[in-house]
Amino acid sequence: MKKYLVIALLVVILLVVAYLTFIIAAIKIAIGSVFVGIVVLAIFILWIMWKVNED
């Protein structure tokens, strides 16, 4: 009985670690996407300013 309890505990710990890893990765991907969007917007604004100054 004790062996099954230890195996069940290890499986639960494994599932919790996998879930937290997935959540942390999803948060990092979301933050990275926001930063990529900001950089693209900044480059687009810079390009527009550069085109306006040339004319």
C-alpha cells in the first residue's frame, strides 16, 4: 500500500510541475509577443518619420 502511495504522490508532483512549466512558458510567450509588437510598432514609426523627412 505504501508503494502505491509513493507512486501516486510522485505522479501528482510530476503533473503539478508540468502544469506550472506550461503556465510559465505561456506567460513568457505572451510577454515576448507584446515586446515584439512594441518593437515592430517602433520600427514602423521610425520608418514613417524617415520617409516624411526625406520629402
